Amino acid sequence: MREVIRIEDGVCKMERWRMAEPVNFTLLEGEQIAVVGANGAGKSMFVDMIAGRHPIYPDTVHYDFTPSTKEYIADNINYITFRDTYGGDNDRTYFLQQRWNQMEIDKETPTAGSKLEEAFLMTGEDNAQRRAMQDKIYQLLQLDKILDKYIILLSSGELRKLKLASALFAEPRVMIIDNPFIGLDADTRLQLRDLLATLIQPSTDKNTPTPQLILVLSKTDDIPDFITHIVEVKDMKVMPKTTRVHYIYNIEPQPSVVISQEHREKILHLPNSDRDYHAQEVIRMNKVSIRYGERTILKELDWTVKNGERWAVSGQNGAGKSTLLSLVCADNPQSYACDITLFDKPRGSGETIWDIKKHIGYVSPEMHRSYHRDIPTIRVVASGLKDSIGMYVKVSDEELEICRFWMDIFGIKDKENQSFTELSSGEQRLALLARAFVKDPELLILDEPLHGLDDKNRQLVRDVIETFCQRQNKTLIMVSHYKEELPPCINKHLQLIRH
């Protein structure tokens, strides 16, 4: 069988990009690969080598993209990463409140439809066959509902659909997709699986290349049925390729509890603060509505969250889940025009939002994309103490010890001095979770907190949330598209319907 990609004893030219040992890997024609491994194991470093992003020494990598006639590697391999950014992977102009800020929308702000049309025209001829393909992709991903929506107003899941569609227009020979299913609601995940399964069906035209997939997956239960082989990356080493059936049969079951008893006891016995509100009603919303132009996101929502309740918020992509949470955290300018009470205090009654934020721990995809500065990870964690993005004020030794405590709880204590931008996406998410917990908040707001985490770390985070919420005066609101990710302490549910 023809070798589409072969790497023999591959070593990156730059030392900082090297794996622990030379890499050997072969992609045969017709194979569909899943790359799996723990957070920080080296999955992204490995696929960067495959895609030519990290140059390796000559004569160790070979490509044969037949029957594709495209000349360059970049034209035959499309590597899709979801960095949760609006303007692209290197957009450094994004700020946390941008998505909710109507002032950021002007006549030059692109819509989803205009960005998709631009991508379509850049990747091939404008003919009836390609337009039919475009229509099919729009239908399968339900993109027709957001074509008129401004880019900066798209949800995390909607952004992922847009980027995936743009890549599919190019009809690459090999598609590498980093965690394609996270951030998508259950229906869209099923639709995407069907779309990818259809995409890899052999063409009746021998001159038309059939795409092959390399999916980088953190969740082993996300491995689709059409995957034929698995490559595990462990401790910066690329393990030999094995069949999907063999790999799944030999997966060791994840323990039902991952957190150590020592860490559990330390969390349970944290001292209570004498500055807590002890409010009976943590949140009350009365007939709250949010609109952007002609689009209604929330319509006359009544919602009360009482002290000690643990809420799950669910709904399709674009239903308004993150918008709802942005109102609570006052990141959305429209929150000041709404009838909202926090900790028994009506908004606008004299207490500043910074006084309120002291009692809220928060993590979200929007927050994750806001952190793109090259600063030590412990300073990212410490920024949670001051409710800042980045760390611009001095923190005390006592505060740094609190940060180290929570970094230890989340298994990243050894990353203290490592640059946040050098961490894997999963390790970054663990750091931002530690940031949400450092001030021991009364209200914990977790928007898709398990994005990109491997199986062990997902269970660890669930354990930490469950343990934390056993303490008095702790209230939880959590958004997740995976029901199995919700901790057992959840006792209330709010489902939002997309308008």
C-alpha cells in the first residue's frame, strides 16, 4: 500500500521542538488516524512535524500526495487548530469583553457569511460543483443560521464550525484536525462525525484525491468509528501505530476518583472568609432580554440561583449560554440595563463590579483566548486574585503560596515558571481553572471548563469541583455540552433555546 507520509528517525532542526527520541511514523493510503495522549505529552509537537510546521532534518520525511497535483506540502495538508480566537490564531487585539461589546461592531466588521465566502473563493474555482459542495457543508453544519452574524458575536462552537467549513472548501489531501468535537453540542457532534465519514469516502474519479484524516483527540471516547488506526504520544515519545480495535480493547478504565485524599482534605478544610456575603439569593434575573441588531439572544429570562445550589446550563451552540454568564460577571455592557441582582444587591445600588467580582471565580473559552502573553504560568494564576487579564500588580508571598496550592491541586505545580504560551492547550486550561479557584469564591462559574483535557484530568477537575462544592456558602454554575462531564453535585438545570 502506498505511503502518503513517512517519517524515519525524524528530528526537528530546532532543539526546543524536539521530541524525546527520533520519530517514526507512516500514513498509508486509506488509513484514518487518531493521535491520542495525555495533556502535555507532545501531540501537537508531533503533528507539527507531520504538517511541516517544525522543519526536520532532510531525507527523514517523505510525502506522496498522488493523485493530487498541488505542488506544496501546505496545499496538501490542512492543519485545523481551534485557538478560540476571532481574528485568527495570532490575533493579539482580542480582549475579554470584545464579544459582548456592541461598540466593536462597525461597517468593516465581517460577518460569518462574508468570511466563509472569502475562504471559498480563495480555495478554488467558483463553479456549480463547488457551490453544491458549499451548500452541503452549510447544511450539515447548520451554518445558514449564522451567515448574517458578526464574527465577534459568534459562540465558541459557532467559531469552530466556521473554521472547519473554511478548511473543507480547500479539499486537502490530508486534514489534521485538533480536537474537532469539543465546544460543539451533541447534535452538531453527530453531524460532524457524519460529515467527516462522508468526506473520506473514495471518489469514483481516480483523478480526484480522497482526503485522509488525522484527528488529535484528548477524549478517548471521542474516537469515531471511521478511525482505522491510533498513534499514542506518551512522555514526548511517539508510540508505534496500532489498530483502533486493538487500542480501544486495551484502554485501562479510568478510576472513578482521581483526586488524592490528601488534596481532598486540604480543600475541605480551607478556612472560611469573614468577607463572604452569605446571600440567600446569589443571582436573580427579572425579564432579562439581550439583543444584537435584529437577533434576539435572550428573551425575558427569569432566573434565580440560591445560595448553595449547583446549576448546569445547557443548550445548542448560539443559544446564549455564554451571553448569560457574561451578564453575571458584568463583562457584557448590556448587563447594566438589565434587572439583575447579585448576592442580594441590585446592580447599580452602589457596589462596584470589582467588589462583586471578588466573590466570583470564572473560566470560559473567551477568557482562554484572552491570554496570549508570554508570562510565567504562576502569574496567570495570580491574576485571578486581582481579576485582571495578565498580572500588572505585585502579589505577596502569601498570595503566591495560595497560587501554588491550587496549581498543585490541578497537577501543574511544576509549570510555575514556564511561560503560559509554551504550555499545551490542556495545561493552559488547568492553569485557568486554578486562576478561578485562587480566591476561594462563593460563586464558581465554569463555562466549558474541561475543554481539551485528557481523560484523567477531566476526572480530576470533576473531583475538585465536587469537593469544593461540599463546603458551605459555595454556589456553582457550569456549562458543558457533555452530560457525563457534570459533577454529581449538580442539582439544578437551566436549558436555553436558540431563537
